[in-house]
Amino acid sequence: MDDLIRHPLAYARLARGMSQSDLAREIRRAAVRRGLRSGTDRKRVSKWENGRPNPDEDSQLLLADVFDVDPATLRELGWPNWLPMRDSPLPLGPQPSTVPALREALASMDRRSFLSYSGTALASLAGQWASTEPDPSRLAGALDGQPVDEDLVDWLEGVSTRLSKVAGSDRRHTARLLDAHLITVTGLLNEGRYPPTLGLRLHRLAATLAQTGAWHRFDDDHHASAARYWHAALHSAHAADDRDLGAGILSDLAYQYTWHQQPRPAAEILQHALTRAHHPSARSLLHVRLARAHAALGERTASRRHLTAAERALNTITGQPVPTWCAWMSEAVMRSVNLFQRGSVSRFTYCLAA
């Protein structure tokens, strides 16, 4: 059975404990209060939630009354973006934000299959990430906490690495294990006593676990939950001062926006991510995803420029190990994407599948 919430109207309705019949009744009541009449019934609400058709301006005004939304917001944001459905990302500092962000992700049983953060809010968070230095004092644990065993952290890192490599067909068996590890790491960060060197590893481990968990949810079409996990991963990577990992997490969020046919905020997020990505492979993948966003916007010149930059970065020799999250990036991968792209196989179009 499909348990996803596929439309913002359905989410706003369910958040208030309403059935479709309940919402139809409240719309009719709102019309009476305005001296109007409305023939809205359950079937019409169902059609709106399936996008066929969208409610007209009068009906949207009555919906705004029901959901207590300022009518001015309707024209400013448009349907369905004005509906009360958005999450607000946590700022990156100066107060510690890693544990609250992780707990928010772990507590989420979110079934929304649409985006929960606005593109503007995430672009702003990406800008903050690009211009904010992490606070080193966050890397030390609570002075009155229980000491964290370094052997435990070694074991958690090893198991988490293996779990993240499990084939896609078996991921349904590992999702709970990944969350269990993330719960453990979150508890250690919040309650444990550890030196900054161990705190660095714990924050990085939390970031990679949350990033993997986000992709699990993305693949299951739980996009609001996936975004919360990436949001938590970004906070953890920022605390660990891992710039390449943070850039990769931002590029994942951007990929999600391009996937949902919102390439403009994706491009803005990726521009911020590129300002602090260091490893050539990381920069190559970010350039490819930025080229993809520009291609979706029909901006051919910008797309070609970033494809060229991606190839140049990928051919850059460095003695540094490739970050795990982009270790698959190679010329062979780029060529294979080009070969399997439907329609044109020009350099302009292969980025659409990256």
C-alpha cells in the first residue's frame, strides 16, 4: 500500500487531523462566513490533491481561511507553495546545532514525497555554510559525561563503512541498522566525554551515516525525510570542519531540487558548495551537477562551462585520497552516462543523468 503523502494539500490537511470530507466542510463554512457559497465536496478535494485540476483563486482564498494563512501569501508564493508545509533549517551557529539536527531527522516519520525546505531557505543555509567557520570548542564532549571508548568509535566507523556499501537491493535490511548506529553516535556526541580528536571523528561519522540514510529515503521517495537527514549531515560535517564532505552533502540537496524540477535553487546551492570544495574529484562532481542544473534551465553556455571545468578537475592529479562519497567519479563513469543518455548524446546532455 502506498503510504506516501504526495501533495502539500494532503499534508496540510492531515497535519490538522482532517479527512477530505472534513476539509470540504470547513471550506463551505469559510464561504458562509464570507457571505459566499461553495460546492466543494470530498471528490473535489481529492482532485486537488491529485493535481487535476488546481483550485481556482476563490477556492484558494477559502483554503487560506481554513489554514489561517495570510491571503497576501497566495499571490506571493503561488499554488501550492503557500500551503503550511515547510520545514525551517537550523542555523549553523554559534550555538551547537549538530545534536538537535540529528534528533530532528531521527524522530521524523515523514511520509511527504515532496520538498519540505524552500529553495530560498536552503540556498541561504548554503551561503551561511560557505561563510561560517566551525567552533572548535564544539568538538569536546561534556565534561561530566561518560568517557567514550575509542575502540567503540573504531568499530562504529568500520561497520558503518560496510553498511554504506551494501547493494541497493539489500538496503531495506540495512536502513534500521544505519539509524541504530546514528542514534548511538548522536547519544555519544550529546552525553559522552571525549577529546576534540575523537569529537572530530564522531561528527564526521554522524555526517556520513546521515548522508547514507538520506539516500535510502530519497530512493524510497520520502523526500522530506531525506532532506532532513541531509540537513543533519551538513551540520555534522560543518562541526567536523570537513569542507569536501559538507560540499558533497549540499550537492546532494541540490540534486534533490533538480530532481524535483527546481534547478534554480539547485544552482544557487551548488555555487556556494564550490567555494569550499577542495578535492578535484569532489569539485568535478559538483561541476557536473551544476552543469545539469544549468542544462535544465536551458542555459547552454553555463552548462558547457561547468562540464569543461568538471573534466579539467577530474584530470587533476593529487596525492590526496578521494572522498568516499565521490569515489565513483571517473572518466569512465562520465562516458557511460553519455552513452546511456536517451536522445542526444552531446556533452551538453550527458550531465542530465549525473
